[in-house]
Amino acid sequence: MSDENPTPGAPPAAGDGGVDPQPGQRVRVTQQVAREGRALVSAVEGTVTRRRQAKTGSWFAHAKDDRLWLDRLELRKDDGELVVCNIDAYTRVDLLDPPAEAPPA
């Protein structure tokens, strides 16, 4: 059984601010984690290699395959490192190089 949502190209939805990153685009992903009354913030920049919804090992009643599904964005950093970001309500995705505009008709 596959651990991917069968919906191809399912975009990360939660917390992405309406940004729809596509493979090949350069993005910055900023995430916040609440800890001891303050927010820890981390950011990573890279090129999108894949975006998907993938199930976790966590059980979640009435969900597809009874599993919890997370929105994931996979990036390749400039040094070649691969990073998988779980997108949630505390995640911001910014496009660093928006796609080229189509030439006027």
C-alpha cells in the first residue's frame, strides 16, 4: 500500500499563505514551534523537488487508511542536501523566484 495521496500534485494547504509551489521553483520555508511561552523559528531555502500528501504511522480514525496525512514539501538546498518540510498552520512558504510571466499576446 502506498504512503502517498493518490491525488497527483496535491498542494500543501495548511499555513502556506495561498502559495502554490511547483517543482523547480526556489522557495523559503519558515516554520514556528511554540516552546516554553515563546516561538522558535527556523527557515530553509531550496528548490522544490516534490510536493505531496503522505501518511504517517499515526492512527487517525475515519481518515483514509485510518492514518494521519500530512502536507509535505521536499526541497534540495544549494549544497545538495534534501529536506522534507511538514507544512502546518505555523508554516510560511515564500516564492523566491516567481515563475516567468508569459509574453504578451
